[in-house]
Amino acid sequence: MSKLVLIDGHSILNRAFYGVPDLTNSEGIHTNAVYGFLNIMFKILDEEQADHLAVAFDLKAPTFRHKMYQAYKGTRKPMPEELVQQVPLMKEVLEAMNVPILTMEGYEADDILGTVAKRMQGEGIEVSVVSGDRDLLQLSDEKIKIRIPRTSRGTTEVKDYYPEDVKNEYHVTPKEFIDVKALMGDTSDNIPGVPSIGEKTATNLIAEYKSIENAYAHIDEIKPPRAQKALREHYDMAQMSKTLAEIALDCPIDFSYEKAEIGNLYTEKAYDYMKRLEFKSILARFGGDERKLSSVEEYFKNISGKKEAEKAFSKAERAKCTGFQLIFGKALAAAGQGEQLSLFAAENGEISLDEEEKDGDKVVGLALCTGEKDIYCILVSQEISSAWLLEQVNRMVSASGEKQFWTLDLKAQLPVLKLEYKDNVWDAGVAGYVLNPLKDSYKYDDLARDYLNMTVPSEADLLGKVKVGDGLAKGEEKAFICLGFMGYTAWKSAGPLMEKLKETGMDVLFKDIEMPLIYSLFHMEQAGIKVEKDKLREYGDRLKVGIEKLEQEIYKETGETFNINSPKQLGEILFGKMELKGGKKTKTGYSTAADILEKLAPDYPVVQMILDYRQLTKLNSTYAEGLAAYIGEDHRIHGKFNQTITATGRISSTEPNLQNIPVRMELGREIRKVFVPEEGYVFVDADYSQIELRILAHMSGDQRLIEAYQSAQDIHAITASQVFHIPLEEVTPLQRRNAKAVNFGIVYGISAFGLSEDLSISRKEALEYINKYFETYPGVKAFLDKLVEEGKEMGYVSTMFGRRRPIPELKSGNFMQRSFGERVAMNSPIQGTAADIMKIAMIGVDKELRKRGMKSRIVLQVHDELLIEAWKDEVEDVTDILEDKMKHAAFLKVSLEVEAKTGNSWFDAK
């Protein structure tokens, strides 16, 4: 039997908007409602196995209901702007999927749905009506099922209603539900209802009297008296509400059942929308085989012979711009497109591999592009050894002059490329990051979409979890497609990327900071940092002793043995059994989040013990045990330093994260003792002093703050003296501490609430501190206010060096998101400028060390700190280089101060 699914467009979009957390794509477009709608639609279609589908929407023009309601009671609350923006987008997506959209002037969506549903039922067709509005329950019939979805935290549940379901839940028939709705009212649906009559009373009245008219005929019998009085006084409103609540079943809508037949929802146009909106989970529905791929693929040439490869490299030598990407893989069996190719095992000596490759992945292929029709996938084969391929690539990229080379991930290829701070080799992924630091990916498909207006399949679309290199080595055809797109996108996006960088004024930032930084980060990763395994093991043993001791003390204090790591059990002990004040009850029990426990710690020793216990267990799992997995055969950790992760421009550290070592506890700081220099070397650690506050003084131009720094005195004591209007020598440690919290808090746009939490004072006191600070430094207040205004106007804020940080949250209709956006607007220019200065300093230090041919090298960068492993005879020179390059990385109205220390461990040098 044929089955038709009808969807109430606005209703489901509205449900999805409030049920799915806010999402925005890289263009800053809000997408959560569209995403939620599609998930609901696909869920329904999967369950129903329907063969026909249509979606009804309200028109903007006022309908009969709107006019009638407005004349009586006014207008309903308008849609949030973030939802308004998604309505036309939703329609575009549905049209791309060839889904009919039903609208009609003068009628609402539920009138259209009611009319079509009843008409199709009359023709013997099963109908499922999907809506978030319960008033559609009146349509429920033998062959009309009403489906009401509810989305919460990304999970959707759907409740189904046939007539018996309506009767069981609401104790009335679907037709009688109209009267229930009329009595109780629904402002979101333009139904005023009767004052003082809620859902329960309305249901009881209609269950007994079957209709509003019959209830009014027995008005003297109605109970409770309040309901009797309300219906007596507002019977006219009740009747009007019934008119409004009743769905029209005779809407003159032109509906073609044949045109509603579900065809191919997964069209190329729909695929483009899914890519643009960045709906990766929905993209999986499209598959790779059914979708027509880009016509550029016909020019992909797979090369396994040396003569053909030489011709490709010859073209690259003549081209002004070349796109390239080396691909690494572990497998040693390869196949070409349509024909098998042999790769001989390296251990048999039949493939020559560079020394740099022997311990890791091997080069298995190269993407090379020099023009629209010159797109090459060169594979390691019988004729083409890895060593030969690398020799050609290195000869190619060594060319100077006006020739440009663009790739997608330069740092990953530097282990086999003989490059040193080359100024004509560019990273397209890093360029994409500079232009939009809010994205989580800068791969070829992202660049193609954002800068070439092309939708191409991603690695995941084509290969799932298989790496491109391994796919190539196994001869998977889709891996060749990936490789071709890599080379083509690197070449094709070069022009648009540079044009956009110049247009935004970030071309100098890209060329002079971000590109050289790639080499500095690579050198640091290659150097690694030595870890003494025995000391790490001893440190872990000490932590375990401390953990066990704290466990016993906690059990003794609470009088019970329990799982301290279980938030539920811990909450029950602290706030249930011990009845500590300040507990917050959630659906799963009492919250034991750190912020709640930290407030209680000063008054309850057991809570401080629990916080210490958590800290020690984290140290043990993350560092004592976690670091051991990253120590290589050379006894060093070669972590990754990422430059395309943070929105502010800061460098981040992963595998492992060495930038997040806890420093509050002495035992936490002591993990640094396991990081040591090689024999014959010492560590030189250089830190910027209060760099963000100095940047604030410079960028705000506040004369008093500038003078405070120029006087070279204690900035926090000076601030306390000026804010509290007391002589400098009379400032107490508490006043200095509070002034320090305000100083640093201001940089991060701290609120009175946040400061009150930090200092354990009232919100009123905190607000007074902040107000006094701004009275003392009026230039700072004006500067921060200006940043927020500029952020709202331009959509972004900038660092001293022109780095932009987009802030879509500033235009949000949600107060919390707007507030977050304002804090970001105040902080990003300062934190981003600090990141830029550190990058300039780091590049300068690394270049100078290498220029002088010194043995010393940078081994770690942590926020405002550089750690150098210095050869014992070079310590003095290294210290001079650090201080010179860091102090002169930027010229501010206040000096940049650097403190350098030496030591035989990171702990000693810090």
C-alpha cells in the first residue's frame, strides 16, 4: 500500500532549533534547526519506508487566524533571528532534494496538512503527519497517524497517535481535542483560550460534556466554580478559540500525489548543501558511488612509469605555480587504477628508502598539479623508487625566483623535504586557517568548498577510516581520486587564497609569521625533549602513595568506603549523608563539579582532600603513566605542535599535551623534574613577564597604565594603590592579590560574578573593584568597549599584526552566547597579539641558532615561555639570543621584559 509522509515545516524546524545545540558553519551561518529537521525527516522516512513525501510551510502573509487573533489579543512572540535565517535555507535544501514544498496564501501549514491528509485518506492512502504541534492530533484517523517528535541533546524520540492513542492519553477523541485546545489556549498557535482554564480542567470538561457548546448548555453544573465563572464570562472567547483551533479540511491546495513520489533525495545539489553546511554525519547517507563526481577527475593521470613521471616533473619545472603533496603509507602492496603494480619490500633491498623514512611511514605517492588538465598521481612502483621520487621533489622545490609551490600540509612532509625557511613554498591549509581560524579542518575538500566554489568528496567520503597512503599502497581506486584532488586543490586554491589574504590585510601575517613558524615547529618536534624513565617511574610511585594516603583520609573523614571517582556516590556522601551546604541537584544526582567543590574547600577539609585526590589521579594517569607511551627509543618525547587549532592564534601541543601541566600543587610542578637535557647540555628557560597586561597597556593607550609599567615597579601593587587610593607602601598582600585578579581578569573580560567567584567576595564588592579599576584606567574601559563595538560592526576583531578572529556569537539572539562573544572580543586581540609576538620571537631564536651553527635547540614552547636545550659552552650566547629576540619581537609603548633561568631539569630552570 502507498504511504505518504507530510511534515509540518515550521513546527519541526522550530522543534529542531530548540532541541539541537547552536551550530554554525565556517561561514557563520546558523544551521542547528536545518540539521535537526533533516535528522528527524530521515528518521521518519527510515521508519515509515514511505514512497511519497511533502513538506508544508506557513507563508509570511497574515492568515485568517493571525488576523482574528491579533484583533483580539495582539501578536505572538517573534521567531529568534537565528531561526528566521534558517527557514529559507531549509526550503532551499528541500528543493535540492526534490521534496515538494506546500504553501498557500491565507492558509497555515496545518490547514494544508489537514486537507491533503484527509484527501489522501479518502483515496485509500496511508498518511503519517509529522508535527511538533499537538493541535494536529484532531486529524488522527484510521489511516492518518500523527507523529510528534521531541529532540533533546541531539537525540530524537517520536510519539505516534492514532485515535485510540489520543483517547488513552487525553481522555477525548481527536475531534473533541479541538475543544480542549480552544479552552486551554495556545499563544504559540494564535489561540487565546479561556482565562483560568488550564489543560487539566479543559480536558475534564470536554471529557464530560463532549463540546464547548454542550458544556455551556450545562453551565450551572460545571465544577470547579472558577471554571464555571470563566466559561460564563468568556464564552465568546471560547467559541472564537475553537474557530482558531479547528484545522481547515477544504483548503484549495493543488496537490499532486505523483509529484510527491520520493525519487533521489541524495542529489548532487543536495550534496553540495550538506558539504557547505558541514553536516558530516548526513553526508554519509549520500555514499560515494551514487553521486556524480567533479568533472575535473577526467584529467587525473595515474603514473607508475619513470618516463611519464619525468615528463610530469618537466612540466612542473616550466610552470609558474605547482601544487604538490607527498603521501606516506605503511602497506607494501600497491595497485594502479585498473591494473596491478608491484611494490617490492624495503627489507629485501628492492626499494631504496631515505634514512629519514626507515623508522616511520614510507613515501608511496605524490600528487602533482601544474594546470587544469595536468593533474598527476605518481606512485612508487617497480620503476619509481621512493628515493628517486623524493630526489625529484626536492630538486623541484629547490627552484627559486618567481616560481611558487603550494601544498596542503608542509610540516608533515618536512622530514623528507630538504627545505630550510623557503619563501616560495606555501601551505594552503595554514592559509585557510589564517583566513578563518574557527574551522576544525583545512583539508582539500574544505579549501575547494570555501575558495573554489567546488564540492568534492573528502577522504572520509571516499575511504572511510583508511588512510590515503595505505589506500594507495593497496591499490584502492578511491585513494587515487583523493590524491588527485589534493594536488589539484593545492594548485587551484593558491590564487584565491593569496587574493583573500591581501584583501583582508593578512598576507604579511601569513608570509612573515605563519609560514616561517612551520619550520620552527618542525625543528622543535624533531629535537624532542628528553625524559628520564626512572624518574618518571619514581614520580608515579610517589603519586600512588599520595593517592592511597588521601583515599584513606577521605574514607576516615566521611566514615564510609566508596568510589571517590563516582560523581553519584561522592555527591550522595557529601550532600546527602554529610549534608554539606551548597550542593546542586541534577537529574543524575548532586553535582560534584570542580567549581562547586572549590567553593566548599576552605570550610571543609575533606573537600580539599577530594580536590587533591583528583589532581593526583589526573597527574598519575595523564603524566606518570601517559607520558611513558610517548617516549621513543632515543629517550625523548617528540610531541606535535599545532598552529591551526586555536581561534586566537596560539600554538597548541598534542601527543602529548605538554602545555597543560598542573602547577597549583607542588607535586604537580614536580613532573617537570623528569624533563632533562642531554649530557653536556643545560636548559635555558625564558619567560615573558606579564606580556598580556603590557599589550593591554600598549593597545589601550591608557597613560596611567603605561606609566605604571614604565616606572618598573610592582604593577599589581601600583594598581592596588591607585584603585584603593592608598600609598604604595601601605598596600596589603590581600589588596595586591585582589588587584592582581582584577588586572588579569580585565584582560579576559571578567564579569562581576566571575571576579566574585575568584576572590570569594560578594558580587557587589566585585563590581566595585571593577568600576574602581576602570575609573583608574579609563583608557582601558574605552578600548575594551570599542573592541566589542567593532566586533559587532565588522564581525571580527584583530590583533596588532592584523590577525582576525571572527565572532559570530556577537549577533546571537541568545544572551549567554552574546556575552561570551563580548568576552572573546575583549580578549582575542590581546591574547592573539601575545601569540603573534611569541611566534616572531620563536622564529627569530630558531633562525639565529641555526644561522650560527650552534648545537643548542628549542625543545618546548608553552604559551609565554621558550625552553632551550643549550650546549654547555653556548649557554651565555643562548641567553643573549633569547633575551634579544624575545624583547625585540615587537615594539610597544612599554618594554617587553624577559626572565631567563638555567637548570639541569625543566623544574630547576623554571
